[in-house]
Amino acid sequence: MNRSFSREQKTTIVFGILAIVLMIVVLQLWLLTATMNAYLAHQEGVIIPAAIASIVCLALNVGLLSYIYKMERR
């Protein structure tokens, strides 16, 4: 059964997704700050894991954006 959401339900879902995106962006900013701090302290072992974590955050945000686009097409 393919049922579309009402306007109020879509608004609630979008606000929830925006809250999650905001948390992920704050996490990425903290990750960038911590990585730059470690790099300037000549601790290069942190760079690769931080880059991987940032790519995972990007993938989460892209997935949430694609969910919103799919929800709007219905």
C-alpha cells in the first residue's frame, strides 16, 4: 500500500530531519576543529580517521536529503 503523507506529517518529518542535519553539521565542525588542532600539534595519525568520519557524516546528510526529495515526489 503506497500512501502519501499529509502536509502536517511532511512538515514534522522535515523538521526532524533538519534537527538531525544540524547535529551532524555541528559534529563536523567540531571534528574539523579537533583535526586542525591535532595537525598543528604534528599528530598526523588523526587526519585519516577524521576524514573518514567526515565522509560518513556527508553520506548521512546526502541520504537524508534524498529521502526528502523522494518524499516530495509522492
